[in-house]
Amino acid sequence: MSVGETETSPKLVRGLSGIDATTLVIGSMIGSGIFITSADAARLVGSPGWLIVVWVLAGLLTITGALCAAEVAAMMPRAGGQYIFLREAYGRSIGFVFGWSTFLVVQTGTIAAVAVAFAKFLGVFFPWVSADTHLIDAFHLGGYALTFTSQQLVALLLIVGLTWINTRGLAMGSLIQKVFTFTKTAALVGLILVGLLHVKNPLAAAWSSSWWHPEQNGWSLAEGIPIAGMMGFAMVVGKAMVGPLFSQTAWNSVTFTGGEIRDPGKTLPRALLYGCGSVVLLYLLANLGYVLTLPLDQIQKAQNDRVGTALMEAVFPNTGTKLMAAAILISTFGCVNGLILSGARVYYAMSRDGLFFRKAGETNSRSVPAFSLITQGLWAALLVLPVTVSRDTNNLPKYGNLYGQLLDYIIPVDLLFYTLMVGSVILFRVKSPGVDRPYRTFGYPLTPLVYIALAISLIVNFVCLSPGVSGIGFLIALTGFPVYFAWSLLGRKPLPATESLE
């Protein structure tokens, strides 16, 4: 199938409007990260100015990536999105490895992580929902265990419930996405206004003379940084970008639904640009609100890294925690829905290529890939249950989330796939110059080159600072190659592609 073809998988309905697509971008991006990740970033860089720089750089990466992805998304508006782009640009095996990583860890692990975040904040209102409320005794196996807590139960119910709703049709899933995206955006705007307007703390980080001088705050080079001086600090800044980047990831999810978007040549670029631009702006304003309201040490030492909660508690001492918990519940609910809705389209497209379970390439009577949704939901639910085990000073077990560890492993790999997608813009310009491009990347070729330079620098930084973690991540992705060859040996022919139903 050539790059310029526009046919998509059969029986998919182009039922997503521009608002639907934009809310899918925003809703998939805004989860719990913006309320939490600034704490670790502030600890690493040690000053308010550099904290803002970290978020600016992460935003620059997001915006330049979206500008580039918009071009290939408008060229090839098909179910599977990024999977299709990588397949067409680099071959079936690379496309499959992306899809495999998406199914194994990236999309499903994120679904699990955000669902558990929802359950954690539900515990603010219902204390029974807790990681300490074990419904079944933990089953230990070395450094890992299987647990079943009330917190995990709520996360499972959320995944199962939203998966079922999305099997009921595109209209149902997109309606939930719109409602919760508008609601959580309003909640985030409310947090920002509280932070920007309640400027009464003379000790707030913004008024510190150490804006660009972390050493004045007792900062020193983080352990494990192999180089001193400016280069070492640059590596610290790169490490501090992990949280902000994870908070802004998943903007590619809208490309997965390319086969169900109306007038995709115009709608997809607009959704990516408006959605990503809005979220980047909101995130920068939220961090400005943090430094205008809180002292730096309160940002760095916020309980459980909940900087958003610390801000609300500073302004509303008696109700701040519950207000913030309510906002995060809305935010994470909508985020899980967006991830579930979009992710299933990748495995659907893989199945159409003969590279996933055959049933995943079929749609139900409501024109959605129900089997793909259910398969994704089951695996995401299973990722909620295994935990890591360590011991505290009293030799009592401390549990951590396995999916969180897996996501740490896969971050540089995920960034590499984004880089390959951006690189495909240049590759297609060379390979297929005559193909119709409803949208052309603004600032080409500087825009993709900026993204690629920043992304490769970060990947190298991750590998240098955490070679073991990064190595495991790349090994997880590389397992996709033998799986690809095994699936290819089955000899399944790709299923025919026809136009989506209008």
C-alpha cells in the first residue's frame, strides 16, 4: 500500500469531530503528572528558574513533535496512526515493534498507572480504598509479589468499566472524553488562577534571589552524574525532564484514531496543534503558580510529591486536599478513557496486517474494535496486580508498582519511537515528494531537526545516567523482533482495506 493512499480499515465510522479529536489529545495528556512531577524536577535542578526551564524544554519537544506528526497524520489518516507511519517509513518489523511495545508496556502500563492514581485519590474521600487494605494475602515470589488491595480493585473496576463503555460505540466513548476533558481543563485552570492570583507569600520560590542559582539553596550535583560543571548540570536538566515529558506524553494517541476522524486532513493537524499547545501553556502556567505561591523547599518536599495539593492547602488550609483530590479524580478518569479508546486502534491495525490476533482486526455491530479493546483492557488490568517488593528498616515488606518500573524502563524507547515518527516527515519528503500533503510542517526542516536533536540528546542522557534501566527498556522492545518473525511465519495475509463508513 503506498504512502498516498487514504483507505482505512473496514466498518470504522468517521464519527469524531474536530472537538472530539482535540479533547482526545488534551484528555490523554492531562492525567495526574502535572500535579506531582514538579517535585522531583525541583529537587534535581534546585531552583525555580531552572524548574520553569525544564517545563519549557519539555513543552518545546512536545510542540515541535506535534507540528511534525501533524503532517504525516494528515497524509495517512488511518486506524493505527503512528504504527502506520513507522511501518510505511521503516518497514513492517519496526512498525510491529512499536505496536508490540505499545501493547506490552507503553499504552497498557500507562492505563494501569493512571487507573491506580485515580484509586489513590479516591482514597482521600473513602479511606477504605488504600494500598494497605489487602483483600487477599500477598503471594511473594522473590523480589516480586501478587497483591489484591482495595486500591487495585478500584483500578480494575475503572479499566473494566471504561473498556466496556468503549465497546458500546464511538459516540459513547467520545462523549465521556469531551465531558471529562472540559471538566478537568476547568479544574486545572482553577488551580492556575489560585496560584497566580493568591500571591501573598513573601517566601515563595518566585521571590527568591536564587532563581538561577541552585547552589544558594544547598543544591549539589545529583548522585550518579559522571561529569561536573555545566555539562553535568545539563545532564541533570535532562534527567529532570523525565517527569514533565511523561506528563505530556500520549499526544500521539489521536493519530491512532485516524480512521474515525471526519475531514482528517484538516482535523488531525488542528487537533494536534490546538491540543498540545493548550496543554503546554496550561502546564507552564501551573508551574508558575507553584513558584508564586510556595517556597522552593515546599515544592521539593511536598508530601508524596503532591505539589498541586500543597498549593491548594496553602490557600485553602481546611479543604485544599479534597479539592485537589476531586480535580485529580476527574483528570485521571478522563485520561484513562482516552488511552483506552485510542490504544485499541493500534492493535486493530496490526491485526489487519496479519500481525496480531485475527479477532482484534474485526469490529462489532457498533463499528468499534471490541476484541482489541477487551484484549487491551485485560492486559492493562493484569499489569495492576504484580508489585515489586523491598524491605523497610523493620524488615517489613514495602510494595511498589511493577508497571511503574516497566514504564521507567521504556521511557527512552518511547522517546525513540517519537523521534522515528518525526524523522519520517523528512524521509517521506525525500521518498514521496509528490504525495498530497493537506498540512505541511511549519518551519520545516528546522522543526523536525530541533526535535530530533533534543530527543537524541535526552536518549543519550538517559542511557548514560541509567544504563541498566535503559538497557532493560530496549531489551523489552527488542523482544518484538522474534515475536514479529514468529507471527510472520504463521503466514497470515493482511486483511483487505476499504473506506471507513461515513
